[in-house]
Amino acid sequence: MPFELTGVNFSYSGKKVIDDISLSFVPGNFCGIIGPNGCGKTTLLDLLAKHRQPTAGRIAYGSRDLRTYSTKELSKEIALVPQNFYINFPFTVKEVVMMGRYPHIPRFSAPTADDVDIVHEIMEKTEVSEFAGRFITELSGGERQRVVFARALAQDTHVLILDEATSNLDVNHSISLLNISEKRMKQQGRTIISVMQDINLAAIYCDYLVFMSKGRIAIHGATKDVLNSDTIHRVFNIDSKVYAEPYSDSLQLVFKK
């Protein structure tokens, strides 16, 4: 189902962080959100995940106002991989990934054989099975991020929201997890909305880009249409060269010192 934002605003203590955003997220797309630090990217994701409420405007998911969804309903539709994940209780890795199945398990019921199979498959694909019995509190930052990513994939939702979800990962695991997510999106018509700092990585994976600046949308559209030197200068105030790279079959950027 699509997201539809109409005149959305959000303020912290009277300071406007999201300023009159109207935007649609079409199902079946990989959408990247790009912009300088502090421009409102994470806040926008928090609004989409209903972790915050707009101070003005409306967010609709499907045909309903996002505010009308219960937490249980929304957790079956939207999964979030946060930028930072803090947990102090020593759950095992397998227990954390199984948490992704909780929205699908009736209250006071145990996981079914299907739930166990899904968790096992996701852990294998994301390469976290090797530390299934270890405590999440014992893992490195990169290992913990992979587990949180696996938990979101196990949630099996229509929308996957990634908040710089690969920022703590090496390039091998970043590409692996993005490949897994993209494959599920294309095969099942899912939607991915991702804040990304690496513009070249975004250019490889994203069908659609939203550039933000000072809480507003600077420009948005198909990657091939909006990723250019003018956009980069307008949003980041730096000079760049954007060119077609046959090896990655995507646009790529280079910068001068």
C-alpha cells in the first residue's frame, strides 16, 4: 500500500524540523532519502513509522490515516531498522530475530513451526546463524546491526524502513543485506524507504530519490532524472561530476579535493 503525505509539518520545542512536505511513496519501489546532517531525514522516517505525530498535515497509509492504525496492525505492515539500536537485556541473537515474528503470533501463544522456519531462513541469509546462541550484548556494533536487520526481515512486512541501516557495516555485509532486501522487494512488490549517506550506494539500489534540505524537499523523482551535479550542489553545496558507470549499471559521483 502507498504512503501519501500532505502538508506534513513537525516541530521540536517550537522549532520546525519538517516543513510542509507533500510526497507519495509508491509500492514496489526502493526509495532513498538523502540530505545533509540535521535536515530532517530521520524525523521523516519516525513520522512514517508512527513513532512521532505530525504537528500539522496528514499521513495516509493505504486508504487510512496513519493515526488510525493500532501498533499491532502497523507492525504487520511496517518494519524499521533504526540507525542506533540499544538493548541492555542479554537476549540471545535467535531471540532477538524471533521478536520480528511477534506481530504475527497471537497473544500468549508460542511461535509456530512456520515462525521458526522463517527465522531460521532469515538468519541463514543474513549470516547471523553462527552466533545464534550468543547474547546480543556481547556483539560488536556491526554484528548487532546485522541482527536487527534480520529481525526486520523476519517481520515480513510490506514496507521496510531503513535509517542508515548499513552505516555500521562493512561493504560486504552492506551489499549482501541490500541485495536480500531488493530481491524481496522485486519478487513480492514490497517497498523500501531508506535514509542513505552513501550517494553512490543509493544510486546503485534506489529507483527513486528524495533530496532534503532544511526540513523541506529540495527535489524528488526517478534516480536517473534527479541525480546530477546541479542537485548535489544545491543540496550539499559541493561540486561533483555525475556519470553513467557501466560496471554498476548506475549513475555514480566523483568529487574533487
